[in-house]
Amino acid sequence: MFTTYAMLRKLETAKYIANWLGGDLAEGLIVFDEAHSAKNFVNSREGTSTMQGKMVDYLQQTCPKAPVLYASATACTEVSEMVYMPRLGLWGPGQSFGDFQGFRRAVEAKGIEGMEAVALQLKSLGVATCRSLSHEGARLAVCKAPLEPDRSEVYDRACGFFARLHSEAQAALAETWEDESGTPIRSAVARDVELDEELDDQLGDPEDPGELPEGAPAGQSMSHGVTGLQAHPRFWAAFWSCQLRFFRQLVVSLKVPEVKRRALAALAEEGQVVVTLWGTGEAQLAGAGQLELEDGAPPSCPEIMLDQFLARRFPRPPDDHVRTLLLASKDMAAALCTSSEVLAECDAASLTPDAVAALREKARLLWSLPAHSPLELVKVKRLTPDAALGGCDWGVEFRGATMAEARRASLRTELASLGLPQHPLDELLDVLGGPSHVAELSGRSHRLARGANGRWQVEPRTGGKGEALVGTNNNGNCCYMNTTVCCSVVVVVIVSILIPSFRQSSE
């Protein structure tokens, strides 16, 4: 059985694996690859331990007879990080130290000398082995993937889109609004960025946004619940982070046709293919399940990524922002094709489509908004004598009545026309025969696949709770796909390795 640390963080998964191994009677080998992932387990302070470290310890405690192998290039950097490795035999019943804390204090008191002594002890006991993999028989070749014309055009369109997105964001950040008293209040951008902790590890702490710009837009209107939008530094951090992740996926997708050609050629020769990719796109797949897809059109993870950025991050007023168009009774009656004597307060549902369209057009022209502005009429109300201005005693409330929201709506419309590709992992799975012909080794819980009717759908990779998240394939020659994160963008992110098939090896 194979699983991932991400799945192991769930207690039900750890219990399932422990029961599958046999619990107290388990004798099968437990291998913790990249075992240092569990180093943040502190058995003396449960509140400071990570779930990953807790579940690694849980498996070892629940299966006391099962041998354990810790595989890591950097098992620990401090003595305190060795706590997840109780099977080393350095502390516990019958050892020189009754518990880990006693072992830790003794080693740390000796400093470097003590840590060297631990290493020598582990080597002498035969429980630590240090070796490197042999590259005998392996060949490395850097191959150029020729770009197909249609994919080059997609890349060019994406570059143009990001150039426009950058300029539109700058313009949106320069816009300001005020409340009825003329005082700027907190922006939707600042609010969303501060409340959304998704990118905290990447973005760091917010900086001082500086003073709010002065001034309000010209025109006879009022705004409610709106803020002065400004160049919040964390917005730009999110922008460049999105750009990096987007083009990482897009550049990898340019190589898919060449990888497909080489993989099919190797399989035709009864070889096996191992393809290593950068990332899985699972964050975008979570949103793909909610999309209404055209017949035969797979969802594009790069497109979903950008749409999510525009929906959540693009500078704009808060979602509950309402802008009020002020009208005199005669103008209001003309727009509704009725007399001023019978005017009454109502919401948008009570108006005819023609009346709504007339009011939208009047607001668009007065506020100098483009034709594609997402104006949404909310309510028609009579103003109190104190609120009436310049003979205007009627107010028509709109949402989406700012240039920032018009810019975002235009960008989202343009995004759908870019023709962006699928995530390279899903595209390769499809062109190489689907899940039945490809063993996918990744930690994602869902994948994109064609249904029985030929339509694309997001489906879970597991049949039930606790199952291993690794696809299997029993054919002699097949394709294996692994996902990893490279340490630098200059590292080739798709590698095709040809190895002999198991059938040929047995002969």
C-alpha cells in the first residue's frame, strides 16, 4: 500500500492503515519516505505537534511489532527533531535513557561531540545506512520540445492578457470612493487579503498601506459600504504569485505533445515510461466541479486559476457595495413610462425588463461606464427630504456600478476566449489512455477524466475512506506519472525516462 503524508494527517486514514497492517500483530515493513516530514512532533507538548508528526507516531505505537524504515536525506538538523524515530533504540524501556527528553538533554549538553557520538552509535548498531544511488546504465539527454503553432499562439495571448491585467489592476487601485460623509473606509482588497490566509506562507506579513488618496469620483451619485482602493502590497504579492503559478503550468503544457510522442514510441518498443511533473492542479480541480462545461470541452486549470484570482483578488469595492443614481420625479417617470403620481418604491423584480434596461442605460451614461459594465439594479426608493439633492427625490440602487467592476467583468470575458489548455497532468493522462493505462503517483484526491458519456468530469481517486491514493497497473508495459515540486524554475519540469519492462527484465 502507498499513501501520502497529506492523507496520513487524517486520523481515520491512519487507523485504516494500522488495521490493514494488523495492529498489534502487524509484521509488515512500514517505510516513511522523506521521513523528516514528521520532525515537528513533540511528544512532551501535544499542542505544538503537527498532525503529520502525530500520525507517524500513531502508526509506530499502534503496530509495535512492525519494523520501520526511516528514509531521508536530512533526517534531522537538531536533536529535538529525532523524536519521531523511537525505533532507533536510543531511548525507551531497557535503554540507557528512559525517555526522549533524557536522551535529548544528554546529547545537547555535549554539543557537536554528543551528536557525533549518536551518529557513531547508530552506525555501530547497524540501524543507520548512508549511501547514494548508482547511476550505472542511466543516460541523461536534454531534449528540445518543438512548439506547436496553436500552443505558441495560446502563450502569446496569455502574455498579452497578463499585460492588460497588470494595467487594469493599477487603474482599479487608483480609483477611490467615499461614504456619504465623504470619509474613505476600508477597501475590499485589503479586507479580502487580510482575511484570506491562503497565501500567508508565500506572502509574509502585510506592510503599511500608507495614506488613503483624497478625492471622490465626479457625478451626482452616492456610495454605501465602499472603500478607497489603494496599492496594498499584499495584492501585488498575490498577483506575482499567481503569474508564476500560471506560467509554470502553461510552459509545462507546451511540452505535452512531445512527451506524448516519446512515451508512445517507448511503449511501442515494450518499454516503460516514467514522467515527472511539477504540481497537480488540485486546487483548480476543486473549482472545476462547479463549472458548466461545453460538450466535449475539458476545464482548463490555468483558466480556473486566473478566474479565481479575478473573482477573489482583483481590486474592487466590497460585494455589498451599492451605488445610488439620483433622479428627479419627472426623469424617473419617463424612464418607467408612467406618471410621477403613481411612482412607488419597488425592487428590481417588480420592474419590466424595458424599465430596468432604461435605468441601467441612464446610470451607465451618467457614470461614464462602458457598455459591458455588470450593472445590477437592486432597488428603487423615494429619498427623504434630508437626502434629496438638487431636486432629485428618487434613488435607484445598483451593484457593479464602478469602473473597477467593469474592468474585472471585461477581463473575465476575455479570459474565456484565450483557449488555455488543461493541466498537463490531466492532459497526459488522457492522451496516454486514461487511468486504466497510467499509474498516477500523486497526493491529489480527485482527477479529471472522461465519463461514460464522453463528457469531462471531476471524479475522486479513491473508492472509500482510507484507501491508498496511488493508481496501480498490472500490465507489463505502462506509463507511470509522478508529481513533484522542483527547487528552481530553471530545472526541467518534465522528464521522460525509458526503462526496460518487467517482462523483458525477467527474461
